[in-house]
Amino acid sequence: MKNLFVGNLPHSTTEDELRSLFSAHGNVEKVSVVTDRETGRSRGFAFVEMSDAGEADKAVAALNGTDLGGRALKVNEARPKTDRGFGGQGQGRSRGGSRDDYHGHARQPREPRW
């Protein structure tokens, strides 16, 4: 079993379209187009699970960079969430850090507004 990441999808792409695209290269177990929780609109990427790792590798080689709806697909092996950094946490700041810790300099006290 191998899980593939498919990025740069047109927002109109359906799970059935992806299933037929990847089925030409092997047995597809599951297709999940990722959608926005609030709007329900596609976020432009999906995950495709293929039962045979060899077929999945062939699908990556065949489909990465191919055109779908005017967009070049990005297809590679999906990585677990834990392998990625802190997305959206800001440049150079760690989780839980305060502004006072920035570059090791304490902030200057502010004058009262009144």
C-alpha cells in the first residue's frame, strides 16, 4: 500500500476523475480530494492510495508534470504530517515563544496612552 500526494489540481477535479487517471497505472484503493471545511471547495490537492507500491511508483513517474485542466500536476509519495515543520507559525519563531524572546532582546516598556 502506498499513499500518493497529488498537488496543483484544478479546483473542479473530482475523485472519479482522479480514480480513472490513476487506474490506468494500477489498482486504486482510495481517492480523497481535500476540501475547505467552511466552503466545501477543493483546496487543490488530493491523496491517492494504491495497493501495489511498484504500480504507485510507475504512476508517479508517468503522471508527475502532466497536464490536467491546464495545470501541471505534482505527484509524489505522501509524507506523514509529522515530517513537516510548523506551517503558519511565522519565520524563526518556535511554538510557545513570546515576542520578548525574539533575537534575545527584551522589549522596551511602552508609555501609557493617557
